[in-house]
Amino acid sequence: MTAEVTARFNPFAAEFRRDPYPMYRVLRETRPVHKTMGMWVLTRHADVRAVLCGGAFSAALIPALVSRQAAATTGGTDGDRLDDEEAAFICVMCFVAGHETTKSMIGNGLLALLRHPEQGERLRRDPRQAGPAVTEALRYDSPLQLTKRVAIRDVEIGGHLVSAGEQVLLCLGAANRDPEAFGRPDEFDISRDAPASTPAHLALGHGMHGCLGGALAQLQATVAFECLYRLPGRLEPAVPPSALEWQDRSLIVRGLKRLPVTLRGDS
Ligand code: HEM
């Protein structure tokens, strides 16, 4: 059964989009470093973190484009200007980087709060818990699930040789549910204390390409949760779980198309 599930690992599958976490668990437990569709797939927190902050991998595409843009705006040499396609790509990247992710974080976090009413109740009683709730939401249901690196030299990961030029898919969502890194990883707990020994979640990346807008995004989500849980009344899902639809335009972003809620009476 396990081998069968592992063999069918397919990030495009509707089932995976709906709930990737069972598959991540199988991968972490059976093949934490494996090759599929021509690239290595990593699911353990320690491996993902090591790739993000190690010097053996490159996040080539974006820095190359950003460098070219910098050269263009500072009067770079002839021909060193963005063409239309590159400019459009950067616009799309900024939109995805800043908007889709933040929107998805607020939706995923609110959904987790609605599905765990006791956690929502904590927030209602003390809206100052909104900050920790955002941190836990990022870990529990990360808006950016996947990112990629290219090995710039041969490197060993989890007993496997990743050769220079090979691509590595980093499953941030899987790393953030790794029981080696987080106690009770599948529980949503906004009062989760992070002892000094607990590593940070990787929802905002790590190392030199860690998220530039993470502080802004967390502030936005904190304000959103605080406002929602200060409303007089109780928030409840307005539709059954089976009616929720996950976005399917981007492979790397996990977010709902919409999340209808009801605000029920004051109490
Ligand atoms: C909850 C919201 C957000 C999430 C989950 C998120 C997640 C991430 C992650 C995981 C990375 C690292 C990707 C990698 O290493 O391959 C990243 C990088 C980046 N993020 Fe965010 N992000 C969010 C919001 C934002 C916002 C609001 C902005 C801009 C205002 C932004 C701008 C960027 C940029 C420019 C990078 C690239 C940094 C670099 O390559 O050096 N992000 N983000």
C-alpha cells in the first residue's frame, strides 16, 4: 500500500491539492529523499533546511532576472534591459510572492481556526494571540508548499548523491509537519511554545533567499485575525468541508478559492 502510494506521488493530482499531508507523511517515512519526474524530492525538515542555507545549491532564475533588472535601472550596458517577457515574469512573480501567498495564509489560517474551534475560542478570548496564531498557521498549512533549487556541485543528501545540475524539489509543507522537528506536528495549536531546541518553520524559506516580505505578510495576517476574532459573535464555516475548493492555477501555492463563513449571534 505504502509503496503504491509513494509511486503515485503527483503534485498535480486533485487529491494531493486537497490534502497533501498524508502523502508527505508517506514520503517522509519511506522515501524522504527520492527522485521522481527527473528531480529529487525532499520532505524532511533537516534536509530542506540544509539545502536552503547550504552553498551547494542555486536558486538561479530569480536572482539572474533581478540582477539584470538592477543593471537596467542603474544604466546597465546595452542589451542588458528586461524584455517584455522578463518584465511580465517579474510582475507575475511579485504578484504570486506577495499577494497570493498572503491571501492564502489568511485563508488557510482562518480555516484551521474554524476547524479547531477551541483554538478560535482562545483567540476570541485574547486577540493578542493573533501573532502566535499566524506563526502556527504558517507552519500547519503553509501557503507556499514547494520551492526548487539546482545543485551547483555534487552533494550527498540523506545517503543519496545529488549531482551538479540536478534539480531538487523542496517540500516546505512536508518539512513543517516533520515529527523530527515539531512535536505533535499534525495538531494545530496556537499556543505551541517553541523551545530553543525547536527549529523554526520553513514556510518563509530560510537563508539568503528567505522571504523578503515575510514581516509584512505576518503583520497583515495578524491584523486580519485580530479584527475577525474581535467581532461580536462566533465565526463558523458556512459550507461543509466537501464544498471547499483549492486553487489549481499554481502548483506551489496552497490556498482556497474562497472561504465562506457565518458570523453567528453574540455570546
Ligand atoms: C505569507 C506570505 C508569504 C509567504 C508564505 C512567502 C514565502 C516565501 C518563501 C518560502 C520564499 C523563499 C523561496 C525560496 O527560497 O525558493 C520567499 C521568497 C521571497 N518572498 Fe515571500 N512569502 C510571502 C509574502 C511575501 C510578500 C508580502 C512579499 C513582498 C512584499 C514577498 C517577497 C518575496 C521575495 C522578493 C522573495 C525572494 C527572496 C530572494 O530570492 O532572495 N513575499 N517567500
